[in-house]
Amino acid sequence: MLALGKIDLARNTLAGRGVRIGAILLASLLLARLTRLIVRRAERLVRAGRDESPEERARRARTVSGVVRSALMFLIVVVASMLVLGEADVDIAPLVAAAGIGGFAIGFGAQSLVRDFLSGFFVIFENQFRVGDVVEIAGKTGAVEQVNLRTTVLRDDSGAVHVVPNGQIVVATNFTKGRRSEEV
């Protein structure tokens, strides 16, 4: 009789964990949808500004919304993963400690990565160029297809794609900033 009680307790415990894990996953999905909705609204607000032409505002909105959406989705996935592992009785303290130590060790070898992220932040913050602009950076000229915190993706006239780490951008020449799309 005692063994059956332990089996029922184990079954109830597993069922409870399954429900909590399901709730975490459902909350993560809802949070991801809410994030997309908020980013879309913010994008509309940027497009509605009056300081630039409509084409420039649209480019800026696409650039900023892509970066913000990616960062928030990454954060949601990491937090949800940690919560699910915690519910599955995986001790996450060593994972967090290892991530901290690994981050510290990688930081010494990843100075260029940090430079890329900081440069990317300032490219976006200072509105140096946006998706759709024609620019020359790091010796490459082309239309900007993506601006991320770490890299900028250009497509030149021949169709070649250039991925430029933002830390390598010393001078950025923007051929389309402030010009109407008919002039380009």
C-alpha cells in the first residue's frame, strides 16, 4: 500500500511539473506575440515622425524594429529555457555560473566582438544609415539589406553580398540619406 502511495505522489508531481512547463511555454509564446505587437506599434510611431522624409522614416523603422525584435526574442527564449530546466529539476545554478565564467573568459578573446556590438549600437542610435540606403563602408559599396548590432549586410550592383563587422566601419558614406527615392 505504501508503494502505491509513492507512485501516486510521483505521478502527481510529474503532472504538476508538466502543467507548469506547459504554462511557461504558453506564457513565452504569448510574450513573443506581445513583443511582435509592441515592436510593430513602435515601428508605426517611428514612421509617423516628422523629422525625415517618409522613405527615410520607413527605413529607420525597419532597421530599429529588426534589432529590437531579435534582442527581445533572444531574451524570451533564454528565460523560458532556464525556467523549463528549473521545473525539470535540472540545477540551473551551475549553468548560470558557467555562463558567467565562460562569458568572462570569452570577453578577453572577444574584444573585436564587443567593438562590433558597440559600433552597431551607435550606427543605429545615431541613424548613420538604414535598410535600403546605398552606402560605402569598409571599402564596400552597396544597398544595406540588414543592420544588426554586430554586422551590416550590403548587396552591391553585381548582386554580391558583403557582411561587414560594424567594428570595421571607420568611415560611412551614405549616398541616399536625405534624398528622395526618385533622386536615387
